[in-house]
Amino acid sequence: MLTIESLACWLVDIPTIRPHKLSMATMGCQTLMIVRMQCAEGVVGWGEGTTIGGLSYGAESPEAMKLAIETYLSPLLCGQTFTGVAALTETMNASVKGNTFAKSALETAFLDAQGKRLGLPVSALLGGAIATRLPVLWTLASGDTDNDIDEGKRLLAEGRHDTFKLKIGARSLETDICHALAIKAALGESVSVRVDVNQAWDFTTAVKGMSALQDGGIDLIEQPIPLWDRQGLIALSQRFNVPILADEAVATSHDGYALASGGFSGAYALKIAKAGGPAQALKLAHVAQAAGVALYGGTMLEGTLGTVASLHAWSTIKMQWGTEMFGPLLLKDDIVVTPLSFNQGQVSVPQGSGLGIEIDCDKLRFYARK
Ligand code: MUC
Ligand code: MG
């Protein structure tokens, strides 16, 4: 049982270590929407809602997440007692439609507070961890082929990552194919290289593009066509040997059910923000498991808080395609006391109670939008 006493939100702007180029936006800065949940039992929970490129990736901006919490969700939740996330979800969904990014921040904060109160890690509240370290790839997205090759070779030599994702879709098909295949050839046969098109192609372009990428040894092709084209994604998954990773097309367990029952084969990218929180993302994972669809731990390029919330959830299930929980490494700084430890292509899941991280309130104040 936890009684929510008050909620406070901040928009925290942190520069990225280099421009990060996606098909729909170039990021030079990331905005973390941070929420602090004070509970009557004396515990405090922290949550994060983060998206990419303002409103260019998804329908909720960081500013809208803060507004949804302050104007609608806070009056609904404050003063109420909840037995766990199931009750919290029921209450939120009964009065607030959509807004899964804001709800994800709140579900995370609730799990953090509940874990601290019970002396258990968040993973224990989600079924229990089956791993303490998870594989993490890195995204090469500087926008320049030679820079990406140098970055990839450096990270391989340092032993930090052994798997890479490339962001394509902003340029012509020919340019993108040359870019991806040059990086694959330079990094070598044993290094897994995947691409994320972020919905940029139509079906015909996807057939051409997937064929060339498959022949060039690319391992996985993420969201080649728009999220609404479910039939197209199913057809592509049946046509090619190279597997498809559905990302924007699968936000919730309902999307996962519709795709799998339509004949999709491949993998789903889980993201806590798309689903409405760590526990909601696991509902999609369970639908995938029932349908024989593989899993992948996805990111909205969160800072450490949102990344750790995801890691607790991902640590309770088998991820056939690993994870991309590298968000904190893309940021010049963060708002936690102890950064996560990334090495040998893996990240360690914090083991303390709740999320197992401590917020650096001075840094939170420093980076918070005034
Ligand atoms: C996405 O669409 O997958 C994940 C890694 C990255 O660089 O961007 C994100 C978003
Ligand atoms: Mg993606």
C-alpha cells in the first residue's frame, strides 16, 4: 500500500555528446521530464518520461507530459492509496486516455517508491530478475559514414560495444545503402550491424532496400515503413529472411497481438514510454512470448533514471536481440550520483531497493528549465 501525497515535475535539458541524426530529427540536446512522487509513508519515488526531437517522433512532447501530470494526473492521484501498479494503472486509464509517456514516468516513480518501502529492487516487483547484466548496443548516427566507422572501431577497440545500430531513412535509398554497407564492411563479419529506418520508406522502397541490406549482411531491419501499415510490415516479414524489428508499430500489448495474429514474424522493440510504464511494457512482452515473436529492449534515449527503470523490466525476461539501453552515454551529463557501468557490450542493473539509484538534486536544479 502506498498513498501518493504530492507530485513535482521538471524539464531537464542536457546536451548530447555529438549530433544524433534520425530520419525525422537531429538531436543536439535531450529533454528529460522528471517526476518526484512523495508518499505519505515517508518514501520518495522518481520517474522519467522522455521522447525524441520534441513532437517529431511521437505524439507527446516533454512539455505535454509535464502538463498532463500537473493538470490532470496529479489531482487524480494525490491523496489516493494504491496496492500496486495494477490499481494505479486502473485509476489513470479510467480518467486519462493515451499519454503513455507521462503515465510511464508515474508508474516508474510508484515502483521506485514501493521498492524502497519494501526493501526490494523494482525487478522483484515485476516478477524477479533472471539476469544482472544485459547486452547493450550503440547507435552510430553522426550523419557521416567515415565518422561512424571511426566511432564504431574505437568502441570495439575499447571493448564497450560489439553490436551497432545505424539510423537511416533521411537520405536517398542509394546513399543509405552505401552508408550501411560501408560501415558493415569496415566493422567486419563478426560484428552485428542493424539499421533503423524509423518509418521513412514506403513499401516499394522497403522491398528494394531490404533486399540490398539482406545481401550486405545487415542482421535486423527496424521499422522500415510507417507505423500504420500493419499489413505491409507483415508482408515484409514473410518475404525476407532478414528479420524485422517492429518499433513504432508496437506500443502496447494490443498492437503486439494484432501484428502477431496477422502473421508477423520477427521481433518487437519494448519501450516503457510507448506502453505506459515498465509493468505495461511487460504485457507486450508476454503477448510476444505467447506468439513466438522475439524481444528487444528499446530506448527513447532516456537518461539514467528512465534507462534503469527499463533495465529492471528487461532483466525479468529473455531478450533474444539484446537491448539498446545506452541513452546515458549519449548525454554529456546526468542527474544521478553514480553513473551506470557499461563494459564488454553489457550494462549492470543497479541492485539496491527501488530503482537502486540516487538523484543528484544539485544537478537536477542546474539543468532544470527555469
Ligand atoms: C528508435 O527509434 O529506436 C533508439 C536508439 C536510437 O538511437 O534512437 C532510438 C529511437
Ligand atoms: Mg526504432
